[in-house]
Amino acid sequence: MPRYHIFEKTKGFDYKYKGTGIGKSPNEVLNRRLSMAGRSPSLRIKRKGIYVCIPDSQFTRKYQVNPSTTGKGMNRKTVWKRPR
């Protein structure tokens, strides 16, 4: 099964990195992540959020590989931007 990178789209059109998942399709990866949401705060995704799942093989070719990190300590977030 392929590995997918999961990103959450924000109002500022940034894409927050939410981790990776393994599944047959992007929908299956998101459903697995929803079922794991109660176990760890870092794995949480919202039911009404907008998410993008990108296969690992396409990620390094089409998307920017250098993220920007904001915040300190527990408030640290990694933000990825799509290249134009």
C-alpha cells in the first residue's frame, strides 16, 4: 500500500503538515486517521477540515520540500507552501 502525506489547508492557503498514513486510497488514509484521533493530540484531524493527501512518490517531484517552522515548544507548527 502506498504512503501518503497529509496536509491541512488553512484560511491563508498554507498547508499544515499533519503526518503520513498508509492506505489504498487517500480516503482510507483519512478514515484511519479519524479513528485514531482520540489516542494522540498530534494525530488529530477535524471532520470538517479540508485535507490534501499526496502520494509519497509524487510529493518530492511536485511540492516544495523545505517547510517553514513557526512557534516554540508545544506551539511549534510546520507549514508547507505549494510552489507556484
